[in-house]
Amino acid sequence: MYDAAGRLLLVRRTRPPAAGSWSLPGGRVEPGETDARAVAREVQEETGLDITVGALVGVVEQDGPDGAVYEIRDYACEVRGGTLRPGGDAGDARWVSREELTTLPTSPGLVETLAGWRALPRS
């Protein structure tokens, strides 16, 4: 999800895996939830923003605790409203430029995955 300046929305994780690192907002799909509903709920909880969920951008697997493997599906989204503020599992939330992204401690593989998907911030 990008703002009008082409910056990418990131949150700083407060829980494992990768606690303390910056990543895309997201979380678990609850039983009975569609991906779109889960994405909208998680983004609202973690950032205060109301969104419209668009097309699937990509899928990646990430190692988790105790040998677990998470399948992460990322979607293009558009902000409809709300006010950016951290909440839920996010200790902070902000829009970041491409330059700033390279200076932040990000979750493992985030920058490389975004680059492979051609989804790095534009500015």
C-alpha cells in the first residue's frame, strides 16, 4: 500500500517472529474469513486505516518459531479513510520512502521479496 508520494506503509512488529523489525501490516486469517476481510481487519487494527483490498501481489513462505512455516499472501490495497496510528501488534506505523526502507531493520527477506515483486516504494 502506497501513499500519494509513492511511499510504502510499514509497521514495527512488537511480537515474534521478527519482533522489533519493520514489515508490511498483516496477520492471521481467522476461521471463516476471506483473505480480503483478514487483510482489511489486520490493516485497520495495526494502522487505523480503512482500506479496499485489491489484487494479489505475491506469495512467500517465511520460517516461524518451532519449525512452523507461514505462507504470506500480500495484496495491493488502497486507503479509503482513517488516521494513521499504530495499534494491535504494531509499535509504530509509517509511510517510508525507498531510501528510508534501506536504512530500517526490516523483517527477513522483506526488501528482496518486494524487489522481486517490483513493489518497492517509488520515491
